[in-house]
Amino acid sequence: SSCLPPEGSNRNGSSCVFRGPNMKLCAAFCFSAAHAANPVSKVLELLSGLESKIVAEGEAEQSEFSKFVSFCEENAKQLQREQNDGTDRVAELNASIEKSSSDIESDEAGIAELSSVISGAEADLKEAEKVRAKQHSDFSARAADLSETIDTLGRAIGALKQSSFSQISSRATGRVSEALQVLLQAGSIANADSQRLQALMQSREDEQDSMAYRSQKGMGAVIEVFEDMLEKAEAQHAEAQREETKAAHSHSMLTSSLKNKIKNSSKELEDMKHHKAAAEEALATAEGDLKVASKDLDADRADLASLQTDCMVKASDHQASVDDRNEELKALASAKKIIADKTGGATDRAYSFLQLRTKSEDFAEVVDALKQLSRQHKDFSLSLLTSQVSTTVKSAAHTGADPFAKVKGLIEDMISKLVEEAKSEADAKAYCDKEMAETKLKKEEHEEDIEHLSGKMRKAESAIARLTSDIAELESDLGHLASMQKEMDENRAAERADYDSQAKDYQQGVEGIQMAIKVLKEYYGKSSLLQASSGSADSSSIIGILEVAESDFTKLLAEVEADEKEAQSYYEKTTQENKVAAAEKKTSLKFKTKEQAETKSELEELTGDRDSEQGELDAVLEYYSKVKKQCVAKPEPYEERKHRREAEMEGLKNALDILEGNAIGFLAVKTVHRHQ
């Protein structure tokens, strides 16, 4: 058997001739040929499917791009924040390096100056010791010479006084001669006295056997010369002793001052060296940190630039993709419209067999499919469509009209409606995704800004608290310095008054003793020319005691003067140190007070900025809540609605396939019956 079209006909399905017993198989073949022979419907179906695919791809790409935009914005903000922090860190380290370098330069100049001061003081001290040694050596030699002269004169005078003026032993005469020889050789005898001694010696040699030499007048002249010389020698010895005491006191004061200067300068030098070492260590640390911070800052800048470039390229590519997709959708829509508008008549003429009249029972399968679809998805619109199709079919059965076109139109209208709803919901979904993502990003940005500002506020508050404590401590230190200086001033005034009183007493005591010694020496020196009495020996003892007292008073006067000079030097040094410390603390107080005011002003600005950010965050949160209610609080999620709608559209397309299949089958059966 065979299924062949009649002679002179084509295979478009408009007519089929069925020969042989396999008529049903031939009918199926004719149905397939008729379905395949309508390419216009297939093209429209393919175009619609392609549109859906392009829209789905666009939605997926838009979702990924939104995530990428969030990634770009978050990372750009983080990198910008790190770059700002790095810039601040570099500036702080540069300031620290500049300060450390300035401190090192200042310390080096101070060290050089103090080293010069110490070297000069040590040289002065060495020279002072050398001068003092020479002074003491000269004094010792002169004191020994004077002591020998005094001893010689005393022994000569004693020998002369112990001998009788009328009878002088040869032994006494020998002693006197020896004494005269020693006195002539002594360097402590003045020229006039030396000449008088030489005259006496010459007179003795010329008149040794003369009675005049033994006369009372001649002996008295000798004793007078000796006593005058003894008085002068004793006065020179006392004067030398005073000069030695004065020189020793001056040397003690000078060496004490130089040693204190060396000690204080050495301590200051050591402190300055420690400060310089600390500054050098801080400089090295800051320079090392600066290298790391600069490297990190360059890396942050490079990362930010790379990120911006990548994000801009990605955004450009995305926009190009969106434009291409829109153009493609526009072209597909235009093609569908042109096909629908221009090929309707030709399609009807070429495939008119689809317009054949069908019976009501031929639509039963379509109605059953629609009922099953509406029950499965519980969709009122599908139930309504099922009712409309059923009514149309029943009405056509009574009137004899062809319901095919109307039923097909109802189903296609429903499919178009579902497509529009899907598109609308897809747009709403894209809107919700976009608004939710942007609002969430803004929320996170404001929260990060608030946290950043809050961190700066905490830092500023901590700085204000620290500055307040530092200012209070500086004010307390200044008050303590002022109180200490006042107490020092009072103590110095009391010490000065005590010194004036002691120095006056000791000075008067020395002057009084010197005057008493002078009076005693003048009196007993004159009386000794007339007689040798016990009063002369007592006066020597008294004068010796007075000289001891004079030496004690002179020593005590030198000690109180040394104490006064040391106390005055310490007072002046401490006062100067207090002035320097007070000036430094006042300067520090001024800058810290200024810094505190600036930090308070900055805190006020930060508080205002944070309040502003908080207001914006509140507005964003309010809008975010509204968007969530609109986009999230749905009885059925978007993805479920999308799957349901796709299933409904697939079911409706199946119904159309069934409808078209029944029409072709009906055509095939009619053709078979016509050619039998």
C-alpha cells in the first residue's frame, strides 16, 4: 500500500490520497506533513523562545553586574580609606623625622658647646692648680726664710739681753757675729737693714778692743736694730700668712667653681648624649616605618587605580552587552511584527486546511488539557480561559461555525498576557534587585562612615582627655615651680642676711685682732728697748694667741664666703633652670591648649558629620524597609511565580499544539474519506 497525493497536486498537505489498508498511518503522515508545512508559525514560536532566552540571559547578567558594582564600590571605598590613612601616616612620620633631625642637630650643637666648656674648665682648673702650687712653694720658701730670720733675731736679742752691758763674753760676741752673718745672707732683710748690719759688722772689726763697743750706748743701738728688724720680720711673716690664706681661699673658691662647672656640664652633656641617642633611634625607626608606609601607600594607590580601570572596563563591556541585547530584542520584535502583519493572508491561503471546520468533540482534548492545567496551578485566569473555550466550542456546535480561530485566539491572548506579566514581573524583579542592592550598599556605606567617624570621635575624645590631663599637670608643675622659686628666694634672702651678719662679725674680728696686735707690738717693741721685763714675754704669748684667733677668724670668713658663693651659684643655676623649665612648660601649655581647642573643634565637626550621616542612614533604613515590604514580603516568591508562569505558558502551547493537531487530523480524515 502507499500514501500518495493525487496526480497534479503538491505535498503541502492541502490534499492527500490514501491507498491501501494503512489508511490511519497515511493520515498520520499527512498530519505531520501539514504541521511541518506551516513554517511561519514555527518561526514565530522560535522568535518568541529566543526573546525569552535573551531576556533571561539579560536578567542573569544584570544580577551578576549588580554584584560586581557592589564589589567595586566596597573595595574602592576600602582602598580609598586605606590610602587616606596611609597619607596621614606618611605625613606623621615625615613630621616625626623632621623633629628628630632638628633635635639631633640641636643636640650636636649643644654637645659641641658643652664639650668646649668642659675642656676650657678643665684647662683652667689645671692652670689654677699649677699657679697655686707655685704660690704655695713661694710662700713656703719665704715663710721658712722669715722664720729663720725671726729665730736668728730672737736668739741674738736674747743673747745680748742676757749678757751684761759692761762685760760681754766672747761666746756671746761670737753668737752675735754669727747672727749678723746669717742675717746678711737672708733674702728677707731689707736693703736699709742690711746696710745697718754691715755698718755694725765693720764697726766691730775696727773697734773690737775699744771700750766704746762695750758701752751701753753701742749695745743699745744693736738691740734696737735687731728688735726693729724682728718686728718687721714678724709683720712680713704675718702678712705672708694672710696672703697665703687669702690665696688658698681664692684657689679653693676657683677650683670649687670650676669643679662644679665641670660636674654640671658633664651631667648636662651626658643627658644631651642620651637625648641625642634617643632621637637617633626615633629617627631610624621613623625612617624605616616611612619606607614601609610609603610602599604600602603606593600599593594602595596602584590597587585603587587598577580596580577603577577594571570596573570601568567591565561597566563599559556590560553597557555594550545591554545595548546589543536591546538591539537584538528590537530586531526580533520588529521581525515578529512584520511576519504577523505581512504574512497573514499568505499563511491563510497556503495553510487554509487549518481553517477547516471541526466538531465539538475534536476540541474535547484541548478543553481537558486546559482544565488539567488550571487545576494543577490553581489559576483563576486559566479556569476562566477553560470556561471561555468550552463555551465557544459548544456555541459553535449549535451554530455550525468554526471555533478554531476563536479558540486559538483565546489561547494566544492568554499566552501573550502571561508573557506580559512575566516581563512586568521581571522588570519589577530587576527594579527590586537594583533598589535592594543599592539601598543595602548605601546603608553599609553610611554605617561604615558612622563607624569611621565614631572611631575618630573616640580618638579625639581620648586626645582631649590626654591633653586635659597634660594641661592640668603642666599648670600644677608651673604652680609648683613658682612656689619652689618663692621658697628659694626666701631661703636665699635669709642665707644672704645670715652671711652678711657672719661676714661682718668675722671681718670686724679680724680687723680688731690686727689692730690689737699692732698696738701690742708697738708698745712692747718700744719698751723692750729700755728694759727686758716679763711683760715682754707675756706680750709675745698674747700676740701668738691673737694671731691664732686671727687665723681662725680668717679661715671662718673664707669658709662663709665660699659657702655664700656656692649657695649663690646654686641659687642662680637653679633659678635659671627653673626659668628654662617654666618657659618650656609655658610653651608646651600654650601649644597643648591650642591643640585641645582645635581637637574640640574637630570633635564638634565630627559630631555634626556623624549626626548628618545618622540622619541619612535613618532615611535609607526607612526607604529600605519600604522596599523590603514591596519586594520581599510576597505570599509567593518571584522564582516560584516565574516557574509557575512558565509551566502555564508551556501548557497553553501544548493546548495550541493539540488544537492544531486535531485540525490537521480532521483534515486528514476528511481527505481520506473524500478519496475513498
